[in-house]
Amino acid sequence: MATVRTTSALASLARDAGAEPRLRIGSMARGLVGSEILKIAAEMRARAAAGKPVCDLTVGDFNPRLYPIPERLSAAVQGALAAGETNYPPANGLPDLRRAVARFYERELGLSYPIESILICSGARPIVFCAYAAVCDPGDRVVFPVPSWNNNHYVHLVGGVEVPVPCSPEHRFLPTGDALARALPGARLVCLNSPLNPTGTAFRREELAAVSAAIVEENAGRERRGERPLYLLYDHIYWMLCFGDTEHATPPELEPEMARYTIFVDGISKAFAATGLRVGWAVGPADVVERMSAILGHVGAWAPRAEQVGTVALLDDAKAIAEFHAVFLAKLQQSLELLHSGLQGLKARGLPVDSIQSMGAIYLSARVHPFGRRTPDGQTLATNEDVRRYLLEAASIGAVPFQAFGRVENDGWFRLSAGAVSRADIEAALPRLEAALAALV
């Protein structure tokens, strides 16, 4: 007769890692560092659940009460569900959506791609992973700027070698063409994001043109020598969220030869406040995209069918998109400008803060640098983490230090996200920040 174990006994066994816990886990998973951003976001949720107020500027997401998705998208998804669009989609995406993405890119970006160059995924993250896995072998060098989002973790997942390119506030935390060009020899993949998470800054056309020209030149030499090409993973998930005179550009637009080497990361998550609907896409060289599709087929990270049907309706409706963005962009820009002007006001009053005006996305680069000063309870602020915790406890403000994006310097730079807070939240938080900084000695 089989032994029946009690629920408590099974729970105890499930928690028991044994005498040698390291032997139970593979080396890749054992060495993988969890997302620092998600860790901080969990801390914010726990604080809110405990009834503690917080101006949460940490999360790269949207409060749906402040930023609802487009009506056109909502109605189309609900209509697809009502029509029974609930079974598996094709592994590479519904053909209607792949064709809609092609039409969308031609209409809005002037880029003409065949349907075999387009892959639909459940948001942008599977695209990033599939691109890494499709072109990188263990030991391959991957070039990326710091700060930037999660490239170090994806390099670890494929067993690559990190080649970080440190970026400075003097260059808006973006890599210069010269700095990138020096890192290209021997590299397999370059990863760029514009507008940039975490900084809210973006490449200017001439800057991206210089990067594209360097990659084309590098690949021309490799082709002559019979070597593997260098690819560019160009994450422009925020490209529709550009402010003021910021003009988004793409490598193939500036250097047509880049169409052979550029893998785009895109989707509806950020541009339409639809992070939970999980519809993203890759656009790139057909042979690379075909291999990415094969990887995705085994992972199964497909976008839900009804959401794919709804996205077709949205992308084909230029009028609905324009009307949505007229309100959405203005609201985002106002919040980011309120944060920037508020910090600049504190700076003018002699407090240790600074910021770089946002060019796009939902982020502001903010510097809070009261290093060497003591809190009212006697703690000396020495690191970004010290400052982060002080802001949370003394001013009820949540921020993400640039260390979460690969930057090593403890110089006070933080990402502030405006997607989950109202203008009233920001207006209430700024005096709390001023009071917290004024209380330092």
C-alpha cells in the first residue's frame, strides 16, 4: 500500500534543498541574478499592501486608471473573444497580424519588409531572448551600453561574454559612435535601445547614422574575410513615445545595408499602454527571424490569439492611433516635465539634485546625490542604495538606481518612471523630497 504523506510533510520536503543545494541546480540557473527592478517593484507592492503611501516612480508600467488602452484595441480584443478566437495561434503569429505589422512599418517608418521577416511574440522579452539565442554561441562577445535594460542577464542566459560600454550624463547616457566602434571587432551582437530605458534619452539621427556606418564597415570587412557577421539588436519599443523635437530614426532608414543586420524589437506594450496584453514583434533579416521562430516554437511564448486579432484592427487604424497618442503623449510629457522642472527647482534652491530632460519613453534620469550627509537618525548616506532607502522612508518616493541597469558608479543617478503616477502624486511628492533633503546634516 502506497505511503500517504500529509500536506505538511510534503510542504517540508518541497522546501528541503538537502545537504548540497548547489548540486540540485544547473550552473546557468545557479549563476543567474534575479531582476533588480522586479525586486524593488515587489517592495513597492508590499509597502502599498501594508497601507503605507508611496509615490511609485519605479515601475516601467502604466496605471490603467490613468492610462487606459485605446478604445479601438479594447473593443477589437473583446470582439475577438466573443467570436471564439481562443485557440492556439500559429507559432510565428497570425498571418493577418504579420501583414499588419508590415503595413504599419511601411506607413509610419518608411520601411518595407516581407512577411517572412516578421515574428509575433508574447511581448518584447521573448524577442530579445530569441534574438540572442539565434545568433550567439557560448563565448560570443555582446556589446551593450550601460546603463541599459537587462542585457547583462541575457548574455548570461546564452553563455556569452559581456562587453559593456560605459556612458556618461554628458552624452545623455548614450554611447558615442567612436566608443561603440572600438568595441565592434570580434563582437557578434550589439544591443541598442532608443528611446532608452532607463534614461528617457534618445539617439539623434546623426549619432545613429555614425553607429550604423561603423557596423556596415565592420561587416564589409568580415564578408571579405569569410567571417560571421555582426548583428544589431535595435530595441525601439518606445519609438512612438518621442517628445518635443525628438525624431525617431532607424538604422535601415539611414543605411539601407543595415536591413541585413538589424533585428527590431517592438510591440504594443509601451506605445499603447498595453503591457498586460502581451503582443510584441520582431522585424529583421528573414533567415534570422526564421530561426528565432523555431526557438519560439519550442518555448511557446506566443501572443494570445484574441489580442493578436485586436492588434490587427489597431495597427490598420491610423486615425485611432493618432487620436490616442494626441492625449496619451501629452499626458505623459506633462508628468515627466513636472518631475524635471520640480527637480530643477530644488537644484536652484541649493539641494543636491539634478535631472536630464526626457526625450521619450516614460522615464526621467534624475540625480539625487547627498553623499556624506547624515540622516536625522544618524546614518551617513554613502551609496545609491542608501539614498534609495532614505527617499522611500523619509519622502515616500520609490526610485530605481542605475545600478539596476549595469552602472557601477555610486553617483546618485536614478530612473524615475511616470507611467503609474498622476500629476497630483508628483506634486505631492516634490515637497516631501525637499523636506527629506533639507533634513540632512
